[in-house]
Amino acid sequence: MDVTSHTVIKLQDIHREYRMGDNVVKALDGFNLEIKEGELTSIIGPSGSGKSTLMNIIGCLDRPTAGKVMIDGRDISLMKDKELAKIRNEKIGFIFQQFNLLPKLSILENVETPLLYAGVKPSLRKKLSAEALTKVGLGDRLKHKPTELSGGQKQRAAIARALVTNPSLLLADEPTGALDTGTGEIIMDLFKELNKEGRTIIIVTHDMEVSEQCRRIIKVRDGKREQTEEPCLVKI
């Protein structure tokens, strides 16, 4: 797949510091990154490396102490919280390790949630959500509750929820971390299929086997980006 020149995410000299008593912890220390449309990228690093902070900043869940974050050419540091929430809901689809599905709602109702916040009419919400679930192979599970699904099915439902608003970026945090190896491979195959369709995907992980299935590998250590960028080892 040819990657276009459009830049989805651009981080320029990002610093993120946290004060813990008298100490200042540097979670990110001068981090630079550019993600172009259509890329499948992994961000990998050990626990405490800064990758979770990086994910929160890319996902507009946190703001840097210093530096500039550009999303689709817009500087989010200039945005108010309400504008950031709109960016999160419209441009970014989140996928989490623990799925974050609401247990009392059906899978269809779970997938509808972002559309509900966006003010989409009920009939269109149901249509778009059913289409997203069908796309990930859950078209026959619309009325099931999360407790009635396997781990892999829950993660597919979470991917459908991330897809339903047609975001420009999918941001996945340890998406295979709660799954067995075989199920994790199925989820990674789904990500690769979505990427072939042109989806921009960032996977944050500590698992090198997951990372090596991506087209780019960005290594994070001690809040900094390591210069080595390894090529994909698995043919996509």
C-alpha cells in the first residue's frame, strides 16, 4: 500500500513532566514523531518508558508540559477542553487492553455509544453500528452482552466501536495484552486488513512479536525516542 504524504500526527519537541512531592519526573523528554496517513506503526518500550504518556498525548487525553502537538495540521495546544473532546470523538478511535465495554449494554448498544455522544439519530446509529460489527465478524452477535462473548470477540466489538465514527486514526493500547496467543494473532490480522483499506493505526505495546507485525517500529526509552527504527519483519 502506498502511503500518502498527508500527516495525521506531528509531535515537536514534546516534554511531559509530573511533580511527585519535591521531585520532577520527566515522562517525555524532547520527543519528536510524525505519523502519515495510512501507516501501521507500533510504539514499543518497557514499563515506565513513557509510551503510555505518549499515547495519552497523541489521543488528546493529556497535554504536554512543553512542545507542539499537531493533529491533521491543527495545533491542539490552542484548543479548549470542549474542542479536544470533539477531536477525540470524531478523529480518534480508541482500543484498550481491557476492552472497556459496558456490561449492561448489548454489543450493538456499546458500539452506538460514540455516535450517541455525537448526536447521531437513533436509526442511523443502529445502522452504522450493525455495519461496523458485521465488518469485524460479529454481525450475528448484535444483541449479545459482553459477558456472553469470548475475549477475542470482545476486542473485535471494541474495534467496531472505534471504527463506527470513521476516525482518521485508530489508537490501540496493548490490544492483544489480555488475549491468548492465537486470539491475539487474529486481532493483529484484523488490524492489518484495516490498514490495507487505508486506516492509520498506532499500536502501543511492550510485546516485540506484536510490534514486528507493523510497518514501522518506534522505540521509546526513558522518555526519549531511540534512533533505530526497525523494518517490518513480517510480510503484511
